[in-house]
Amino acid sequence: MNDRTEVDGVVDVHSAVAEHAAEIATARKDICRIATAGSVDDGKSTLIGRLLYDSKAVFEDQYEAVARASKGDYVDLALLTDGLRAEREQGITIDVAYRYFSTPRRTFILADTPGHVQYTRNMVTGASTADLAIVLVDARKGLLEQSRRHAFLASLLRVPHLVVAVNKMDLVDWSEEVFERISDEFSAFAAKLNVPDLTVVPISALNGDNVVTHSPNSPWYEGPTLLHHLEHVHVAGDRNLTDPRFPVQYVIRPQSDAFHDYRGYAGTVASGVLRTGDEVQVLPSGLTTTIAAIDGPRGPVEEAFAPMAVTVRLADDLDVSRGDLICRPANAPQVTQDLDALVCWMADEPLRPRQRLAIKHTTRSVRAVVKELTYRLDVNTLHREQGATELGLNDIGRVQLRTTQPLFVDDYLRNRVTGRFIVVDEATNATVGAGMLTPAG
């Protein structure tokens, strides 16, 4: 009897064919990573709660629990993301909260980042992997210092797409004049930054105006709703497909009867495309070979690209271990022990010259010493303080480091994976900083 997926007109959704079709549909759907930013009480958590609720990503029991916990005369959708007790007591966001939701067109991973100045480091964490950043601005207050700070950080982290959501428009009677003033002011500020794509949308997160559907309260606004823009913004073209980079995470040697001679190198493709038969180079040894096969989670694949997790098998038996990098011989990253980077400092104990630290770059961990603090950056005025002697909590500055072993790096503008690193305190193993390898200027 053959495997039928339909019996008497009823589709068997549990059949192998139907499950495989569902997997393909899920795999083909775009994933868009979003970070929200803005000042305190601009409504970031409420907006995310509205997106979750209107996209049917909230279960009935979740909604009922939020309704019971709401203090006012309306359901506080911000409680869907603010889960910490301190967050609910103070009505603020402290930690980065990740939420997931899907529409028929795209899957979203959404990071709700804090608005307070003392949690700037959390915003950097949330935006470092984002395809798009939403900066919320309170229509009553206009562009505040923290809004500028987060817009600058988004541009610094090279987030390709920026959306300014002018929230609480219902509290200014949906004034077109107020919206245009904020839009013009933000556009003028963004002109000083490297913002390749800027969109401004008037919304009311509390009532859902222009979030999923167009609002009759803003007949003068002819642009897309927020969700429509999120669904249609082109993020696939932002990925680097020209520079093959494969940091080796783990060496797979089963040494079993079934896989007696199997030797594979597992990891996540950082950028570019790897194909069976490609000539490749292994760093730091510099030895060249070809790719014999690429194994995915479900078996062999002909090619792998970012951000696929695969196992690469090489034609020759080379000495390859964790921390090494596989690339193309004619397209290799820079091999260096001297790092010149913008560092966001995340620890109470300040960063000072001659300090010893640990660096984690892709899958490679090395020790380093701070050679020089070139300048500290004022993220509000973009002024460079040349005479700075240290970086305090949440400060950003240009730092020169010397590592004990070479790293394989690219400019952060070209490659956001091989162009970044984290700084680790050797004593506590805590992450104390994040660095971006960007050219001076």
C-alpha cells in the first residue's frame, strides 16, 4: 500500500510528505531580527505586545493572565514582555527580552531593549545581530537625548534598516504638524550618521493605530503600516555572500565502525558561500585543500551559506582545530595581533591602558593587553574626547589592543561576524565589553 496523504478528501497532516512540506515552507520563510530602542516610557514594550497580540502570537491564557495583572482600565500589553518582577513594579524594561512571532510572509525575532541610560549595554547586545531597529519617539516629547543615543548606537552597530515609530500620536490629536516636525528633526540628525535606510511611521501602540492596519485617525499619512514595512523590508541583500568565512567550532571524529575514517569540522557559516569542490585555505596554518563534502543536519548538501550550521569535510588530512578559520585562498581575512576597535564598555570597573583582558572572536579565544585609549566618544554630540584616560560603564571609545595570538578579522562594515568581538574578564568570566573593528574616521 502506497503512502497516501489524503484519504476520502481528508489530508493527513501527520504523514511524512505533509511534515516534509511544512518543514520546507518554514525553512523558506525569511527571518528578520528586530531590536527596539528609545527613551523611557516611549512605549517599546507596549508596541511589542501589540505586535504579538495583533499577529495572533499570544495564547488565550497568556492574554487572560496579562489582563488580570493590568493595573489600569485597559489591558497592559507591555506585561507580555516585561516579565521580571522589578520591571513590572517600576513599569520599565531592564533586561533584553526576546520574543518570537510569525506572519504568513516572515518570521520575526524581536528584542525589547531597555531605554534607561544605565542599560545602554543591554541595547548594544540586542542590536548587535539585528537586521532592523525600531526607535520609538513619544510624540509629546519629541526627539530626546536617549532617542539620539540609540539611533547613533544603531548606526554604529551597522543595523541596515532604521524605523522611527512616532508613538502616542493619539495624545497629540494625530497632529500632522507634530509628526512632520519630529520626522524632519530625526532625518537631520540621521544625516550625520551612516543610516542607509530610514522610515518614519506615526502610530499609537496602545490602540493599535497604524501598527497592523491603517488608522482612520491619520488620513494624511500615506505610507505603510509598521507591520507591512517589517514584512516587506529587504533583509536578504544585507548579508555578505561574497566573503566565505567558516570559523571551526568543533572537530567531529566519531571513530565508530559506521564512520571509521570520518573527520568533519562543525560550525556556523559566518558569511559567503561554501560549495563542494571549492578550493579553500585553513588559517592560521595557511595550508590549502578542497571541500570534499558538506553535511547538514539532514544529510549532505551541495552548498552552505550564512547562517547555516554545517559540518565541512576536507579532501586532505590537515591539522585543523577549534578557533581555526576556513576561507578562500584569494579572499582571506586580515591576520593580525593588533586590533583597533570601537569598544562599548559594560562593566562597573573602568577600562584603562595596560589592562589585561581576554578576547573572544568568533570561535577563537586569546588574551590581550590594552595598548592605548585613543578617545572616548560622546554619543549625544558625537564629540571625541581625545584626553580620556578610561572608559566607564556604558562608555564607547576607540581602543588599541595587542593579542597573544593572531586573529582573522574583517572590517565590521564589511562583515558583522568577523568584524566584532567580546571582551571577557578573566577572573569572573563575565562579558565586560563589546568591540567593533571599524576604520578610524
